Amino acid sequence: MRARYARHPETAEVLRYFDAATAAARITIPVHVAAALFDPAVPPPGQFAVHNAPAGPRELHVPATGHHDHPGVPAAERRLAASQKAFLCS
């Protein structure tokens, strides 16, 4: 993407149509977002932008990592599942 943008700066104008936070701004139903503090696949600022965008009610779960294997993954997955369950049952 960076290489294309370097050759075609007009690409930036089109990218906003594919931005998850832009799409999330159209959400009006309650939403649960898990935005990680560290994620090698999805930059955390983008994840938090998705949480901040919806007009409707939202809940945030903040795991330490996302898309990253480490010894604490099973416990983190249990915490996420509990957070999702609490959100869906409220």
C-alpha cells in the first residue's frame, strides 16, 4: 500500500472508503469491541478508532495482545469470552 501511495498519492482519497472506523460510524446497534494494546496485524490506534466511531451504545474490552501467541492466550481468551457473554446478556 505504501509503495502504491508513493506512486499515486490520490490513493489516500479512496482509502477512507475502506477504513473500518469509517464503516463503524454507521453502526447504531450495541457493539462489543475488543481492542488490543499490542497487535502485529492490526495497529491499536485503528482498533480504538473503531470502538469510538459507532453512534450507538458500545462496550470496550482491552486485552494486552491480539493476533499474537504467548503463554497467556488461554486466560486472555477466557476473559474475552466472559466480557462478550456479559455484554450479550445485559
